[in-house]
Amino acid sequence: MEVVGEPHRSILPCNWKAGAENFSGDSYHTQFLHKSLTEIGLTGTFVSGANDVHITDCSGHATSMRRAGPNEDVFWGYPEDVQADFRRSDLTPAQLDLARSSLNSVGTVFPNFSWIQIKAKFDPDKPAAGILSLRQWQPISAHEIEMWNWLLVPKIASPEYKKYAYRAGVATFSPSGNSEQDDTIVWGSIPRAADTVFARKSAAMLNYQMGLPPADPLPIADWPGPGRAFSSRLEEGVQRTFLNHWLDLMERA
């Protein structure tokens, strides 16, 4: 992979853990927070029958991914010449199978380095392009961060594809990107709303039990990688992986 275009830096009014936790694998928000983008055709098609996977318990690291069916080659939406290069590479069979079936993936390398690999669009009437966004949540204070964002494309892709993918990436994940605007506005507004007089008086009961027994999804028994993998994205093990590791570090002598 190679960086395309200039890296982006933007100041956000939120705590650094908001972005890191969200990218650990917050799958609840996608079809609600980004609903307007789906309605106007600026997101990839939601694939029915896709295999959702959450990987947890990796020393604070966590990831979420969508995988296609057993007979589909998708490679994150990259063009055929890039897919062919994957097949010629020295990946292990398990790595190649993961790449072959990957529709998208998002994750956090503890503590504050994240990625998202997804098909992105800049025009509802044009095809999506596979992009990789790397970001670092750089703390300024407890209430402010500087977000660093790099867009990457496959080195062997054609110049035309790189240009096209960069445009799709900027339209999606950049200071003016559509998904970026949706995501970042709530990272600061959630704690602001939670700290209001109304929030204290309402005594709202929140459910933090998603993914805990007895509703805990069964782990994937033959998962070839590290950590524990669950065949569901409707659980909070990824958030607990991140926050529990952070708490363990904060409570050390």
C-alpha cells in the first residue's frame, strides 16, 4: 500500500477514546447514523447473508469485519489486477481466505491508532472504490484531539484507479467527508448531552449487556487468528476489550 494525496489533520472537540472505541468495532451506529448516506446512494450496498465477525480480547486491540460468502472474491472492492496480485502473493492460506472474503474491516491498535478498509463513493451514480484510511487520535486535552488521517491505495493499482480511489476517500473520510461529518459530530455531543441537568434528572437506564451471557454469541471455534472471534457484530466485546485494557493500565501502581 502507499499513501495517496496529503495527510489530513483536524481538531475535534472530543476525548481521544471516542474515536478509538468507535473504530474498535461500533457496528450499531452504521445504518442509523449514516442512514442519509445510504438513502442517497453514497455507501456501499449492504450485503444480505454477509458474515459479521468481531475479534476481541487482544490486549486492548479489537476489530470488526464483514465477510462475503464462501464462493465470492471481493478483496475489499479492489480492481481485478489488485486481486490477482493477492493471489500471487506469499500469504498463508488463512490470510488469503481472509483477504478474499473481506467486504470491509475496521479496528483499533491500542491505544490510539485505527484503520478502516471499505468501499467508498463520491457520486451515487458511479462505482465504489476500495480504500484504506489510517488514523491517529492525538490527544490535546481531555476534551480535544487532533485527528491525523492518511488515505492509502494499492501500490500496483493503475494511476487512474489511485486518482479515483483518492477522490472517493476524500469524499468519505476527510475533514469534509460525508461519513466523517456524521461520526465526529456525535463523539463530542454524547458527553455534552450526558453532562446536562436534563440527563441527571432523567435517570435514564442504559443497557450495557450486549454480548454478555446469556445472550453472548458463541465464539468461532476454528478462528485462525489471535483473540476470540464472534460471528456477530451486535455485541460489545470489542468496546470492553479496549476500555478494560485502558482501565487496567490506569489502575497500575
